Amino acid sequence: MGTMEDHTCLLPTDESVRKAQAGLTLFDKLWAGHLVAAIDDATDLILIDRILLHERTGAVALRGLAEAGRAVMAPDQAFVTMDHVVDTLPGRSDATQVPTGTAFITATREAAAQAGLTVFDLGDPDQGIGHVISPELGIVLPGATLVCPDSHTCSQGALGALAWGIGSTAAEHALATSTLRVKRPRTMRVTVDGVLASGVTAKDLALHLLHRLGVAGGAGHIVEYAGSAITALDVEARLTLCNMATEFGAFSAIIAPDEKVFDYLKGRRYAPAGADWDAALASWRLLRTDSDAVFDAEHRVDAADVAPMISWGVSPQQSVALDASVPDFAAVAERDTRELYDRALAYMDLAPGRSMIGLPIDAAFIGSCTNSRISDLRRAAALLEGRKVAPGVTAICVPGSTRVREQARREGLDRIFLDAGFEWRESGCSMCFYAGGESFGLRQRVVSSTNRNFESRQGPETRTHIASPETVAASAVMGAIADPRTLSS
């Protein structure tokens, strides 16, 4: 007879029993629905429904495929946009300030044409940032898998899709086989219940989570956002929240689709129509986590605890409430090392206890795949109307897509931005990141609606504070970091 130890080692843990007997998460359902084959205990071969490419990496993947003598397996499911290195100044062409940028544009255009892919090129009414145009065209759909060589592909999980960023080599494999070898992530649910206060946005919620849990808080996980505060968000706000899951270290993020999502998608160019729409809708309504599903990690947030936020350092987790001060090291020691903390203070030219409100700025930027949609521009314009950008402040607005830009023009938002003193640009990633082309100046302090505040992210030694579009607009008017609630009151 075996010993007690012999029998015990054969028994599953309480947690594994609980998970085995529980229902399925939304992620579990999407993963199982796209499982082609199990490769080993941790890795599966997953079917890929949609592939997005851009000019910074698209030509690399497509050329590699062509040189290997392989064709794109499903060219009607692969899409290319020009967004990363394109110039956003009015009257633009293939010329760009990014070194070798023109070569990237022309090479991607040629390779995509040879492969038979749909290209949203300069001058196309559907051109724009990939993570903006994909939802607005209905390329991403609930229940679909979608990949792109860009870490912010996770944005599109806001529509109930399994979307994640990949590298150029993986993009080549996905193009050739419509599959990818993927290590299965663990599951995490972040439940946000209650009501966000007036003036608190999805961007503030994202920064609040990073401040609280850190940039490694979601590492190795697919994050499902749930709760009454998430349900209350409109689709574009959900896109903003999911966009910053990569800053959270997560594999991706997802939100169960609901009637808001279905209403948003109906009639979009690549969305199903007629009987296909009815069939799709019936299946989409089943895309939700079972009530008894068990996650590997759980976090709960009271929406009432979330305030307007702004970053103070050089990592998104180095953020505080807008009306707070630069924290002492003791307040952030759980997330930052002393070396990282001191380096951030030195780079940003700040000291502990310095109030964020009133900190003078040199520039303000509204744009990026995080906050450049029509709802973002409407909210910023509401604060700018009848006001002027402070003297000495460079202010720039870059719509996330040509469609957004045109909608803003129809609503007169472009005139509000221009009258206030903002530059009004063509769509693209623009100065979300500095690739050796256009940038803000040396050590300039910028308030930005982008997603990253890394060192030199927006220019040589540029000091970036990330915040909501409202905070950017208010700060541009005041010439210093400002609380937008004081302008709207």
C-alpha cells in the first residue's frame, strides 16, 4: 500500500479543482474557439482571423514572405495602413521627416499591392492609425482574433475581440498560415464598480490602475475589465482603457461585448450585413464570462476612488492624482526602486512635494491611438471654445483617422482648435513617439494625451506628462498643468 505522501502527490490542488469545476471566462471561450492544435502544456496553435500591418514593419514581413516564395493565405483578411512614420502636416506626401521614412512608405505600398492586400494609403478617406480605423471600419469584430506588429493592438479587445501585438517575424507567419504559435496567458479580472465622478475619464482610470498596480501588474495575463463602471463607458472610452493594457504589462485586454458595441458596429464597412448580421449578433450575445468562472487573479476598484490623473515621472506607473504632489519615495517604494525613482526626478527636473498643478509647460499634444477619436476631440474642444492657448505654448491636435478629421470638420471642431491656437493636423501617430523626425524640443515639458512618458519618447530629453485630452486642453490654455474641472465649472 502506498504511503499518504504517495496518494497526496496524485491529488490536484484545491485551486486546480476549483478551476476545473468552474465555468469559462470570455477568454477561455475565444481561445477554445480558435484552437487549431495544442503544441505543449503551455503553448497552442491559434487561428488568426484578421491581420493589420503598418508601414514601419509591414514591408519587412511581406518581403520576408515573398523571398521565401510564400503567399498570403487570406489576403482579404489582411489590411495595411500608413500611420507610423507618415508626415501629419497639411498637404503631406510620401516625404517625411523620419530618416528613411519615405522608403518605408513606398516599400510597404509596393509589397502590399503585390500580395493583394487592402491598403489605406495617404489620401484614402479610410486612412488613419490602425487601432482607430479598425474599429471604425468594423475590421475588428466581437469574438475574432486580430494581430498587428504594434503593442497597442490590445486596444481592440474593447469590442470583445482577442487582439494582441506581435513582431514582424510572427506577422510573416500569420500572413502565410493564418495561425500563430502562442503561449497561453493567465487570466485576470479587474472589476470596477460604482460611478466615475464628473470629469474623470477612461484615461484617468487607466493611469489609476497603473499607479496602483504598476507596469508589471498584468504581466503574463489577459485582463478582462468588468463591473458597472466599465459597462457605463461608451465604446471609444473602452478602447482608451484597453489601449493601455500593454503599459500594464498584459498580454492583452478584453471587455465583453454588449448592445453598445453592437450598435457601434452595425453598418460599418467590414461588419456583417443582412442575415449574416443577425447570425453574428446571436453568437456575439453569448460572448461573456460564466458567472462561476475562476480567474487566476482578481482586482477590484471603487470608481469613486478614481480622480483625474497625470504622470510625474518616466513610466506610466509614476502617476498621481492631478491635484496631488510629486510623491516621496516611501509612497512608491513597492513599485519603484530608489535608482529608478531618483532617475525619474532628475530627468523630469522635479522634487518630492512639488505640486503638479501650476507646473509650467512648453507644449500640449492631443493625439495617438489612446485619445484621438471624435469623442476625445469633442471633449477637448468643449474646453477650448472661446479660449486661447497661452503665449509660448506649442499646441498640436492630430486626429486618429481621416474619418475622425472629417467628422470634426463637419462639426466645426477644427475651427475651435484653430481659433484657440492649436495646430490642426492630418491623421497619423505623429509625435506620440520620436523616430528621429519631428519632435518637441530639447527638455521641453509637454502635456500629452499619449500612452507613454518614457525618456525621449516625444523628442530629445523631452519631459512628457501623460493625461486625458481635457487635461491637455486646460493646460494649454493656462500655460501650466491645470485641472480641466476648473475651466468647465
